[in-house]
Amino acid sequence: MSDVPAGPQAAWIGALLPIAFGYLCGALPFGLWVGRLFRGVDVRTLGSGNLGATNVYRTLGPGLGILTLVLDALKGALPVALAGRLPGAHALPGGVETASILAGLAAVCGHMWTFLAGFRGGKGVATSAGVLLALHPPAFGIFALVFVLTVAITRFISLGSILGSLAFAVALAWWSPGGVRSLRFVCGAVLALLVVARHRDNVRRLLRGEERRFALKGSKS
């Protein structure tokens, strides 16, 4: 895409377009659509009522759960990868990186609060992972490692998501030039806070010993 002339107008366009693009991508409710297309059900009426991959996996089976996981990750990765090509991206302070970060944050917010499903969405883990994969692959690797190890040991998806999110924020502070003052770290910290906040009910259940453990074989509805 061709860029627009430099100046205040370009800076506004450079900020608003990645945010709008990221939100629209993130707002695509793949969990809802997968359930309706393949099972004729609204996944919001099943299990936890969440639109994320974990609830789809548990209620509609592993195949549809993994499909939702991949699609939710892609809607985080693609806005980050493409944001630099939007008009005005280079006019932003920080240029393409800033545009990519804005698009990634907006994509996660779109997933959590999608206007296409009554502002009820998922918890943002897969979409955040997609953002990380496109923005900073090493931080994604740390997240994936902590997530997999935690789930393998405890079989709690929620705990793996929380610890993995905190780990990627630390990783971004470690690897990013400027450390905790870097825009990448700020992005990681915001994503981690959003993920932890969306898991607050899971934290309460973990503390009460009532959290459901993950099983490899999902129960088909």
C-alpha cells in the first residue's frame, strides 16, 4: 500500500489504521463459527461459554479445538505482520514496530471483546501467542515452553496460560533494547495483564482446588 505524506495527519492515520485493522481481525469469532459450521451449535451455550480454543476442544472435540487454536493464533499474527504496510505506518514514532504493536494489542482486544458475538470472546491466549510469534519469536518460544511444561506437569490450561504470559513479558524485557522501557516490553506487559485478568475466575477455582484439569481427549457434544 502507498504511504501518505508525513505530518500530524499521517501520524493519526498511522495509529488508527493498525488499531482498526487489528481489532477487526481479532474480532473474527472463529470459535463461534467453527461450532455453527461443523456442529450446528453455539459454543457460548456449552462448557464455560468461552469462545476460545480450550472450550471448543473440550466441548466439540480435539479436531475443532485445534482448528480454532490455529485460526485464533493467525488473527493475532497477521495484523502484526501486515501493519507496516498500512498507510501512515512509517509516520508513527517508532515506525513499523509501533504500528505492529498497536495492531497486535488491538487484535487481542478484538478477540476478547468481539462486536460480532455480543462483545463476548475468548481469553486471548492463542491470539497473544500469534502476536508474539510475529513480533518476537524468541519470546513466543519462552511462552510455549513454560505453557507446555506447566500443562504437562499440572494439567491446568489456565495456570499454563498465566505463567506463560508472565514469562513472555519477562522475556521481552530481557531481549528488547531498552529493557522495561521498550515498547515491546510494554506490549508484553499489557498482554500479560489482559490474559491474567481474563483468567481471574480460573485463579479463584485454582485456589479452591476446583479448577478442571485438561484431558487430551475432548468430549464431543
